[in-house]
Amino acid sequence: MASPLIETKLYRPRLRHGVVARPRLGELLSRGSKARMTLVSAPAGFGKTTVVAEWIEAAADGRRSAAWLSLDARDSSPASFWTYVVTALQRAVPGVGADALPLLQSSRTPTEAVLAAVVNELAALTDPLDLILDDYHLADSPEIRAGMTFLLDHLPPQVHLVLCTRADPALPLARLRARGELVELRAADLRFTAGEVAAYLGDSAGLDLAAVDVEALEQRTEGWIAALQLAALSLRGREDVSGFVADFAGDDRYVVDYLVEEVLERQSDHVRDFLLRTSVLNRLHGPLCDALTGRRDGRAMLEVLDRANLFVVRLDDRRHWYRYHQLFADVLRTHLADERPDEVAALHRRAAQWYADAGEQVPAIGHALEAGDVDRAADLVERAIPALQRDRQEATICGWIKDLPDEVVRVRPVLAVGLVGALMTRGETEGVEDRLNEAEQLLTGGEEGGPAAWSVVADPAALARLPGAIEMYRSALALMRGDPSATVTHAGRAVERAAADDHLVRAAASALSGLADWGRGELDAAHAAYSFAVEGLLRAGYVADVLGCSITLADIRITQGRLADAQRTYERALRLAAEGPGILRGTADVHAGLCEVAWERGDAEAAAGHLRRARELGEPAGLPQHPYRWRVAMAGILDAEGDAGGALDLLAEAERVHTGDLSPNVRPVPATRVRLLLRRGDVEEALDWARAQGLTPDDDLSYVREYEHITLARVMLATAEAGSCAHGDAAPFLQRLLTAAEAGGRTARTIEILVLQALAHDARGDSPAAADALERALTLAEPHGHVRVFTEDGPRIAAPLTTLAGQRPDWAYPRRLLDAVRHFGGPVGGGTGEPSAAAPYGLVDPLSARESEVLRLLAGDLGGPDIARRLHVSLNTLRTHTRHIYAKLGVTNRRDAVRLAGRLNLISRAPGR
């Protein structure tokens, strides 16, 4: 006698109040309804049933019917399974399968024959029908699979099958995929997005959480809906919400209970043993798992777990590497520690050995530390330090060494000096000198001046490199303390004491010496030292550091005015980067540097292109200084495009993210910001900056502060133009700056100072002196193609440039710069502290006689109608003449037209004057 049916298994689940709307999943399911089957496969607690029930309710339109069946383990026999399936179909479409039900109770009728009759009845339907089999994994069996395969093969197009399951069924999924007849929703699709997490915790769970706590829960649960529900349950009534969120893990009692009941207790002893032993791993790989379990089925087990949706996440497309869901891993580790505490350290040791044998030092060290095997961990760290330094992983080095007992580090000179290098690269100097002295004592404290007997060394080759490295770090320490002489002295000793094949220490010492020279303004010596460093770094294989040195080399050449040399340096660096695998760190910085060269040459399009490329490459392709350098460069482009507000915002960000490394800060961001403010006419804020920096024209001059002092000279010129006497006359100060820049071979700075002298002379009405200073600047600039240094001052440079162009009609360069001023200059202040709308063009096309007459009248007090009457023309004709005058002067209002015309001596030459 057949068992009675449980009616509730045929009911569609009721939607709970407050379910988070997820239209994106509804769209996926709707697209799936046009396929033969939709597979919703994910671990427990990912909301499979809810999502499908919600979609069925939303899709109900009077025509589409839905047959729902919730399965359990008792439905794994064909008779029970197909009886429920046919009954579900009958409830959705009355009459379907009525003759089939009695046959299912007879063992004499083959299942396929019964299903064939049902399929024929379904084929006669005119409206679409969805058949949903929920919790299919509970009923899946070899006997069921044969009938399901038959059903899938013969399903009519108006019938759509939906399987909700925790494990992939053994059905012809690959064939369905190939035919485009299968749509799949998996854990990655079902996970709550950040917005859905916020909606659930705030609206559904009624929790008032800070955004940072919501984000932390989203990351910790990886969007696993059940875990969010359990977290919300645990949060009720708690006062320290942030503390709970920070500590939320797989040892929360609700999470543990859920996963134990829903997952672990349902596994065989074989699977459970595998899960527990491999839980110590952050990444799962077949052979690695075998090393921990002592079995040889690691890869097969991982594939089984993957198909069974046992909270494993694939890390590649080849199914070689996996990981456990964070909370699932936490639960497994908790059970391992509770049930098999004696195995934990041994499992970590096996993992450390496997990774070490595979040449993967980073995870090997992590597992050795977890095992408490400090000596093995220390050996591994020593051997890993060179590669980690090359990849700029100083934070990793510091973390590991600080995890080791100090008494272990202090008897290992290689380890101690490695820690010094990592600390100093991060700008930390506390205790560094003591560690260097201790390491040196270990090196020379033994018999005959050799290593002390109590010192421990894992890498003898590294020991031979320590004398040079110790002096190199002392050189760096001196540089950080602002002592260039001691920097050079220790750098020399480092080169002397370096091992013959230690190209890295020699290169680093040379670079430190170059930094000291650079900070003192000795640019040729700095360039030579850095060039030597580049060759040594190439021999050592530190190509990313070569890119960093190339940026310094190019910066030096730009300061020297040698733009072509700077470009060649950058292009060589790009070729080196292209030869390696993947994107090399520093590549983005090189593009930012090429932007600067293009910008100085007036090629705005190329400059913007390089910045776009730098951004596309992303943060991993940038060195520590890249974030602020990129923002400074982009601010210049925005400023030239008229977006001064955006440029100022970027400069504020640049100042916030600035990192100096060991390089001298020869172009401080605040000074660049002041230059932009001056172009906007904001003299008062520029004066505030000068006062805050304590800058005066009587300061001792140095290369490090030269950019700021030139900026101060600009402030002085702007205040004089505004009628103020702040800081006095700029002329003597400019002459001092010019003498220093010329003596140091800093041609770019020399050109800029000469331009400022030309502006100062022009403001006093001394046109011959202005033309002379400008001619000297152009003579220096032309061989290297400088443009931006002239256009930065906009219309103010147009008058002396025009004068010079008139005096030297055979010289094309002044007219080229005038054209650049027309298209590339920045806005001019109107004396009120607010920027004018004028575009800074210089006069290139001459004014007609009528335009000159109109300009003369515009300089007077007459209004537009009065000027039109004076000239006996209509007001529209006057406006046409005015527009032509504005276009030729490159301005947009009367005040700026009269102001620029006065500087160009156009009004004095107008008729009638």
C-alpha cells in the first residue's frame, strides 16, 4: 500500500516579511526560463529556495503555471520521487498524469514508459509551465538519475525545469551547457552584494550599524546569507556592536551550530577527516592536501567537495587551487583544535615542508610560525629576504621577524640586518643603529675577527654580504638625519666592503650618495651616481628599482632643462619593463614622468594620454611616490582646461598621500598649489603660504628650497602688480636666484627665473630689459623645446614676447610660443581675488584701423551706445568689432582687453592719441 502524500511538500514556500529585493537574480531566472533547465546550486544558507519562490511569485501572470516540490531523503526511491513529481504537475495543470499515478505504484511498468506518457501530455500544453524541484540533492540517486535524464532529453519547450540543490546532480550538465539549454545560478550569483547586505541588516534585521561595520560583515561572511542572519541574531541586545563585528568568526556559537548541523554531521568519516586536516591551509591543492592527510586522493576530493558545494571556492579555472569559505574554515579549525589538538602543529609543519620543497617561501614561513617552529621559520625568512626586498614586501618581512622571539633575531646577523632594511624602507629608524651595531659585533666577535660562535646563519652567502650592507644602511640613516657628508662617507665604505659580486649593495650605496648630491644641488654628480646604480641594479636583477632610479635620473635632467635626455631615460625604462613578465612596478610612474616631459613641451594631448595609461595600469604598477605625482600632473592638466577647482582638489589629495621616500622634496606640493592660486588671482592666500613657510627674500639659498623661493618671487611680483609692497622689490631676489641656478647648471630653473625677470621689467615699463631677459630665456629653452615655462604666465608674457618677435622677425621660436600662449595659457586674475573668464591669448593677428579706434574708445569711460554713436555705426556693428578685438587679444571682457592692450602698447598707437 502506498504511503500517503505529505501535502506541504507540494506547497510553494511563503515569502517572509522583509525579504531583500534582488531584481538582478529575477532577471537571471527569467532568462533561464527560456532554456530547458535552470540549475540553482550553492551551499546551505545561500537563499536558493527564497530566490526561486520570489521569482515564481513575481513571474505569475495568469498564463504561466508553477509546479513546486520540496524533496527529502525519503524520496530517493523512484516510486516516491515520481509520484510526488506527477502530483505536483497535476496541482499546477489539472489532469496531467492522471493515468500515470497508478502505474507508478506498479513495479511491472518501467519508469521511462510512465514518463513518456506524462511528457506527451505536457507537450499538449499551450501555456508555459515551471517545474521546481527544491532540495534535489536529498533525493538524488542512481535510480532517479536515469528517469531525470530521460525527462530532460524529452522535455517539451513550454516546460522548464528548475533544480535547487546543494550539490551538482549527476545529470548531463555538460551536454546541456554545450547546447545552450542550461542556465546556472551558483554561490557567486546568490551572495549578497554590499548594497544587499546593507539593506538586509538595516531594513530586514532592523539593525542600526555604522557603514564600516556593514562593510566588515559583508567581507567576513562573503555575502553568505545564512551567516548574515546568524550575525544579526548574535547582534541583538549587544552594546559593543563594532567589537562584535571585528571579532565575528566561525567560533560564534550560532555559526558553529548551523554549520555542524547542516554540513559537518552530514559528511562521511572519510570526508570529515579530509576537511579537518586540510583546514589549516589558506589554499587547497591536491598534492598539498595529500601531504597533510597521508592519502593520495587530494585532487579527487577537492573536485568532489566543489561539486557538492561544500563551501570551497575555486581560485583558478583549471581546478588546481581552491580555498574554504572563511567562516567554514574557522569552524573546521575550531573542531580540529577541540578534537585533535595534538595534530595541529604537525599539520602546519607538513604544510611548511611542502611549500618549502615547492620553492614557495612565503606560505612555508607562515606555516612554520603557526607550528611554533621558530628556528625553521627563521631559516626560511633569511632565505626569503632578497626576493621579498626585490618585490618591495618590507611589511611582510617586518611582520615575520617581529613574530619571532627577539633572542632568535639577535643571534642571527642576516636576519637582523634584513629587519633593518625593511624598517628603514618604511621610514622607521627607532632602534636601527643599535641593531646594526649588534649585527656588526656578531660579524667580528669571534676568533680572528670572524663571526661570533653564538651567531646563527642559514645562508652563508648572505653573511658575506653583510659588511657592505651594514655600511649602506648607515649611509641611509645619515641621509634620513639630514647629514649628506656622513651619507657619502658611509656610502664609500659600503662600496669598499661589499662582496665582489654584491651588485645590489654597490648600487644602493651609489644611489644614496647620489641622493645626497641631489639634495645639495650637485646634479651632474647625482646623475653619475644614479647611472652607476642603475647598471648595478640591472646586474642584480632588480628591474623595478631600475625604473625608480630612472625616474630620479629623468627628474634631474628635467631640472637641467634637458627634456630630450629625460624622455630617452623614460623610454629606456619602458623597454626594460616590457621585457619582463606582466606589469612591472614603476611602469605607471614612468608614464607619469613622460607626461611631465610632454607637458613641458606643450603637448597636452600626449601628456593626458600618458596619465590615462598610468591610471589604466593601476596601483600595482606604481611605486610609493606615484599616487601624489599622478595627482600633481593631473592637476596641471585640469588647471589648463579651466577646472581650477578640480585642480585644487587634486593637489589637496596629492599633499595628503605624499611620501618622500629618501628623495629630497625639491618640488613641494603646497608651492605648486600657490602657483595655481596666483594664476587665479588669489594673492592673499599665496601670501599666507609664504608667511607660514617662513620664506623671505633674504633667506640663504639652497637647491632643496629653490622651487619654493621661485614661488615666493612669483608671489612678490603678484603683490607688486596688485599695488602691495609685501616683501619689497623682487628684482634683487630674482638676481640672487638666477646666479645660484646658473652656477648649479639648473637650466630649467634658470629659464623660469629669466621669464620672471622679463615680467618684472615689463611691469616697470622697461621693455628693452624685459626683451633682453626673455631673449636669454628663449636661447636656453629652444634647443630642448620648452614651452610650458612660458605659457604658465599667460597674457602677462604676451607683451614682451610680442616685442621680441617684432625685434627678431627671423626667429620663429617667439611666435611659436605666442601661439602656445594663445592655446595653452592659464586664467589671469582681475585684481579682485577672483579669476577672470578670459582665455590668455597673446596678440598674433594685428588689429585693423577701425578695431584700433574701437579699442581706444573702450579704454575710456563711454558706454557701448555712446561709442557706437561716436563712430556713427550701429550697436550690432560695434559688438562685431568688439568680438574681433577680444578674439585677437584672447580675452572675453572689456577690462582684460584694455589691460592687455596697455601692456602691448596698442592703445598708445591708436589713432587720435
